[in-house]
Amino acid sequence: MSQTDTRKPALLGTGGLVFLAIVIGLAVLVPALNLLLPAGSALHVPTYLVSLLGKYLCYALLALSVDLIWGYVGILSLGQGAFFALGGYAMGMYLMRQIGTRGVYGDPVLPDFMVFLNWKELPWFWYGFDWFPFAAAMVLLAPGLLALVFGWFAFRSRVTGVYLSIITQAMTFALLLAFFRNDMGFGGNNGLTDFKDILGFNIQADGTRAALFALTALALAGGYVLCRYLVRSHFGKVLIAIRDAETRVRFTGYRVENYKLAAFVVSACLAGIAGALYVPQVGIINPSEFSPANSIEIIVWVAVGGRGTLAGAALGAVLVNYAKTYFTSGMLAPYWLFMLGGLFVAVTLFLPKGILGTFLEWRARRSAGSPEPDAPPAPGITAKPAE
Amino acid sequence: MTDTAAFPVEAAEPPKAMTEKNLTEALLYLDGVTVTFDGFRALNALSFTVDAGEMRAIIGPNGAGKTTMMDVITGKTRPDKGDVFFNGGTTDLTKLDETEIATLGIGRKFQKPTVFESHTVIDNLRLALKGQRGALANIFKRETAQERVKIDEIFETIRLGEHAHRLAGALSHGQKQWLEIGMLLAQDPKLLLVDEPVAGMTDAETAQTAELLREINANGHSVVVVEHDMTFVRDLGVRVLCLHEGSVLAEGTLDQVSANERVIEVYLGR
């Protein structure tokens, strides 16, 4: 008698395939409808909408990165925005160097804000950012290294739960204050903006915008497949076990801090990529991206979509941000933050597993008795570790 | 004074001083272990040894220090004083953390059944199975045929085969206890520490659990069982250690220990 199944669990499953089909479909369809149809056509997607949707997909990737650590390891990071912003700054520095002599002051080397501050030389940490591959590496390295160092200390000292959340929040707040300072050399309060081109293409052109959108969608799809692979691997099973019973995992002989650290670094790198794709599409990066409120907002997206479902996190990010765009542009604008807060409370009380988590649970109940559950149940936002 | 004391039962041995011989021969060796929490002595110069292949039951009233003792052995709590050695005195457990001690071959079952509830039963066993523990290597891990055979063996032992693909959280209390014992077996430890395995079990389950532990012991694992259930301890039929206020009150067969006046006074009642 053998209990061990020979069936290999599918990497994606039906839900995952649907998600990928939608994202890749968008990657093709949105640029096509923008570039190929005349502006008068009913199906034409205007360029501003391409960038807006691109921004949503960046947020979706950011939410995915949070779900990897919150949904599957139980690390409630309230500082994920810091990794996003660092990736954004790395890209922003590259874009600043591409301006060249087209800046207001026409300096061939120094960005405008440095000329304005009367700096004579480019600070050493700006070296290399005129070369795209270097900047691209920094998009991963800057957030990844911060996560590695921060996580190494935090996880080794066994800081968990609310204390970990508080220090991640403190981390992003410290970075916010640092980046606000003019003498940090990152443009201070105003941040980095007035970008002209990326890899030689005009950043305002329809074609560039469409390409950036398509890249963002592909990054989201790739991030999804990566996360999905990770959480279904033996590594990922250990992560889920840590979320549910950390002490048990230690007594089983796993080095919990290494697992947490690996997941945390991957998550920070994904957030960095999201930030790097975000900056050329919105045209600016400034210290407000480090603000603690931003990081908390990401948690709301994941909670609304469904913690521990990956696709749900992406869905939540898009839905909440669509609502934000919709409500902050009308007469309800002053009340948006109340709505967001109310939404979080309502989701916690009435839909603790989020939209997708609730749907999956409903579907699982309907087909109860199936021998192999497609996916472990989503933990929901109120789920507490066993110990 | 009870009648039992009048019977010519051999008196339980008093706690004896540890010798060099004890150290090198014992699988687990505790000597003079003291743990203090805010002035409260949870363990007070506790000394005892467990031999390789031995099964031992530990009884004692609440607060006697049974769980603290397990915490010390598994590296969760550092003793203030005393020695804890494993493997014939070759390894000082007080210098290691939980993960290192688990890797050495000491498995622990908690009082409250602690399984990974959102994993299937079989995944719980896969996670516990002795083998690769590195984070990066486990990203690409594939189950080997050997591991599959081992898991099937464990299912035979813990009798949960038909539940292999259910979520562990959906099991009954008793089944969770068995799954946790199965996870310990998967770790293939030299020494199993089992904390109140039959709490909340039916009589039939209790008897089955005693059988299961005897079977595990017969397969060469040393076992230390902490338990309140005297019927169960009798079923095990092994040497008993009675703890009280953090040190050994009596040691011997169950009959010897339960005839001890101090044991009757502080634990068994009259």
C-alpha cells in the first residue's frame, strides 16, 4: 500500500493559468489597442490610460512581494515601500543621468538639483548609473542588500510579530527622513524627475509607454510564476510551516532565520523591480514613496485581495488603486482615506480571507471530498500562528 | 500512612550522585541542572540519565519542572547551572540551539499537538523527514524513492494512511497526536521526548498509543515520556522517574515509585 502520490502537483493549476492568461493578455492587448487603433476608435486605449494601468500593475507586483512574506511566512512587513522606493531611486538615477545637457542648467554631468545646490562634482554613489546594466543591477542589489542586512539582524534575534512590523516601519521612516535631506544627494524633497529618455527612447512617446506597460505585465507574470514555484517547493512548505508553528519548525531541525531571510530578500528584490518599472511610467520618484502610510496601504491591498493567494494580492492592488483613482478625482476626494480605513476594517470583519481567499474557500467547499486539495487554504488576515 | 507502605516493597532508590561512568555510558546525562525564573526554581539540581535504547516515564505534579526539563534538553531554555550532555558525554547541549539539537537527533513532541495544520498529513511527514535542511537547496528538492518508502513505513506505524491527503488541521485530536509522533519518527532521532501524548485521548486511543511508543522503542529509539495518566504509564511498563519541585523525588519501577511515601504525599494522593 502506498500513500505517496505519484502525481506531480502542477506548478500553476487552473487559477494560476487564468491569472497568467489575463496578465499576458493585457501585455499584448493594451499596447496593441493603444498603438494600432486610431485615436477616434471606440476601442482605442489612450496613452494616459496605458500609463495608469502600468502603474496599477507595478502595485500588483509590489503586493505580490508582500504576499510572499506575509501570506506564506507570516512576516507582516510595514516597510515594503522602502524596497519599492529604493528600486525606484536606482532607476531614477539612471534616468537623471540620461538627461545630459538637456537639463535646465545644461550641465553635461550634474543633474539640475546638484547644480542648484552648487555642487561641483558628481558624488561617488552616482557613478555608474549612466550605464543601464549597472543601474539595473542596483535595482535588485539596493533593496536586496538592505533586506539581507536588516533581516539578518532581525530574524537572528528572533524578532517576530508586531515588534518586527514596528521595526520595519521604523526602517522606512528613517529612510524617508534621510532622503528628504538635500545633502543626501538624491534630490531631497523634490526627488528625481524631468526624465527625458530611457535606453535612447523618448520616455513620453506612445511606443515607449506601451513597451513599459508590456514589460511591467511580463514582470508581474514572471514574479507570479517565481512566487508560485517558491511557495509550492519544499522550501515554500517550510515557509508555510514557519508561519503556522515556528517553534515546531525549529525543533524539526530547520534553521528558521535562513528561510525567513531568503524569502525576505526575494520579496525585497521583487518590490525593487516594481519600483524601477513604476518610476519611468509616472515620471517621478520622491521621498514620499518611503512614507509609512504607503507601506500600510500595501497591506490593505493584500488583505482585500486575499492574503496567501498571490493572485489575490495582485487583484487587491488593482482594485483598491482603481477605487483610489476613481474616488480621489471627484467630490469624494477628501474622504478617500476614511474609505480606505473603512475598507480595511470591513474586510477584516466580514471578509477575513479577502476576495480571492473567500472565493477559493467557496469553491473548495463545493467540491468537498476531492482527494488532493488544489492549494492550502489562505490564512486570512486574522490568522495567528499557533504559538 | 497507607497500607502499601507496609508491604515489603523494595524502596525506591534515592537520587544518586553522578559518576564519570554515568556520563560516558548514558545517551542523555543531566547533572545538577538548575533553572530559575524570577527567583522561582523551576529545576533544582536535577540529575538523571537515560541510556541508549531505554524508555523512561517521567511523572510528577503540575509545576514539578517536567516541561522546563524538556526545554533545557532541547535548547529552548539555558540552565543557570549544571551539565547536560548527549551521546555519552561527547556533546554539551547547553551550548547548542534548538535547530542544532534537533539535527543531533533529539526529537520533541509538544504537550498540545503541534502539527502544520495547513499542510496535508503526508506533507507534514515530508517536512519532518530526516535529510536536507538548507533553505536554498530545498528550493529545488525532489522527493527520492527512498524517502517515499520511508514515508510509507511511517504511515504503517502511525496508521494514518487513509488520511494522507487530508489537511492536518482537519484531523481529530488523537490523530494529530499520532501524526506528531509520526513526524518525530520521520526525523529518526536517537532520543524522543514526548510530552503528555495521551492527554485528551479515549481509552482505546491511549492503549494504542502505549503500543505505538513501545514499538518505537523496540526499533532502537530511546524515549522519554512525560505523562499524568497512570494507567498509560503502567501500560508502558518502564522505569519511572518522579519529579517534584524541580528535582528527582524517586526513581524505579512504577510499583516502587508509587509505594514511596513522599510520592504518595505530593503527587498520587492517599
